[in-house]
Amino acid sequence: MPATHPPALRLGVLGCANIAKQFVRDVMGSAQVTVAAAASRDLAKAQDFCRNWGIERAFGSYEALLEDPQLDAVYIPLPNHMHATWAIRALEAGKHVLCEKPLALSHAQAQAMFGAARQHQRLLLEAYPYWFQPQTRDLLQRLHGSTGPGIGSIRSVHASFGFTVGNPDTNIRMKPEMGGGALLDAGSYPLSFIRLVMGCAPQQVLAHASWADTGVDISMMGTLFYADGRRAHMSCAMDAANHRRATVVGTHGTIETEYLNHTSTSHTHPWGYLPSQMRLRAGIANHVPFEDITSATGSGFRFAAEAFAQVVRNNDVAAIERAASASMDIAATLQALAQSVRSGQPVWLDAAT
């Protein structure tokens, strides 16, 4: 008998901005996920979007899409300040939710979102595309020594991400009322990487920022202090050349990586995706050579969507709860860092949340 495949996850997209276009473009052709509908608050815009990408159904409101009984789940690429509201409304409508980072603007919002998911027995997943890259799987295997020499006990992590914001007069990243600022937009990436590697939230944070005229943090650096004496350092910026790098230091080795969202085998990818470097030094001396680690490549959007489809298909609540724990720690750390940059003082996470 021919092999049978499970039905594809029927996904609707809330919003038709650039990130939604990139997501749909990368997910097209997947056997595991079908983008079946898209919505905009402007019906004509939604119709153009769907016509351009071959999507079956267009809706002129987010509410109308959530009422569509033919959808299993929604992807939320809306501005940061809209994530909590529309994720909760989607969960209440019986849809599973794949939500862009940062999941929420506060720890309390994240709690409410996961509370709604559990109440309505639906799955909620925060979408950091690099989380789902094969490179990240290979990183974790090397950290723990399961596929080769490890680096011993982790002592510190340094992670950064920055870029120059385009169209600063109109860009939502420059608007505090829309959840803008370097910390939420860029800083959530190095923080998520630190949480992935450290496996828990810090006890305390201390951060300093520079401010734009609009009132958002245009750049920030923070130090994270852990109960067992480990430390991490993160930086983020929207006024610098593009950079994305992390270094994980252990007692017996070091790993360096770019942890890119989307990866390619060459520098000539049609959408500008690049090879993502990762290398390991399995030893404590400076004369020990680094080993380049090569991983499978592809779109982080597609990897994320297909991983989401798999956990929905399997009702893998345990996997979702592990991700939820990380998302809650990230939300708490973001909130503590925001309080620290305003006060200029260290902030304990327990006090922040």
C-alpha cells in the first residue's frame, strides 16, 4: 500500500505586512502546513495578498478569520502590542496559535496567554525561527556532548543582535506605544538564546540603554546573574551595523555561533539567506583549533511552522509546556531588564514579576 501522510495543518495569517509575506513565501509547498486564509483590516489588501500568494480565502477583519471553521490554527505576525489580545482571542475561538516574538509585552500578558491556551485546550508556541533550525539542534547536542566532545559545564554566555532601523520616522520599532525599542524587538533574540543554553531564568539583571527621541531604547546592554554563579551578557541595538553572534563558554570548551533565523548553503540565496557559522573548540588551551560544524539549512519560518504542525498533530503538550516555560522566563527577564534600564539599578526577577 502507498504511504499515507497526515493532513496538513490549515493555517490562517493575521495581517499582511512584510513579515507575513516572508512567512507565507517560505511555507509554500510544505506538505505539513497549508496557509489557507489571510486577514487584514482592509479587505482589498487581504484579497491582493491572497491573490499574490495563491491563498484560498481573504477576510476583511481578524475576527472574521477566527470564525472560519476550516482553520486549525493561526500565525500572528502583528506588531508587538497586539500579540496578547489576538492570541487570546484566537485561543478562545478554538484555534492553536503560532505567535511571533516577543510573545508579550509583560510577564502578566504571557501568563494570561498561556492560561487561555490551557483553559481552551489549545497549543500556543512562541516563534523564534532560529529555535527550529537544525543548527540549534546540533548546538544543543554539542553543548551536552551527545554527538561528540562537549564543552563541560557552562560558565557564561555572550549574545548580541543589532541592525540599523529603516524608515525611523514611520517604523513601528520606534514607537513605544506599539511595543517598540531595541530590547523587545532585537533583545528578545539574544535573551532567548541565553535561556536556551542556560536552561533557566536569571536571579537578577542589570542593564543600561541609550534612548531615541521617540522614547524607545535604541540600544541596550545587560548582565544576567544566576543563582549558581553563572553569568550572561546580552546586547541589542537598532543604530548599528547588522551583527548577530553568541559565544558559549564552558569548563572544557567554547562554542561560537551566529544563530541565524534563516540559513543557506551559499551566499547567493535568492532571498538573501546566508550560511550560519558555528564552530567548537573542544579544549581549554588557545592552541586547540576550532572545528567548523555544518548543519542542514533552510527557512526558520518553515522549520517553525512544520514543528508547530507536528506538536499540534501529536497533541504534544509536554513539548509545548517546555517551550512555554522558556517563553515565561524570557518575558520575565525582558520585564526586569526594562525596569533596570529605567532605574539604573539591579532588578531581581521575583520583584519584577
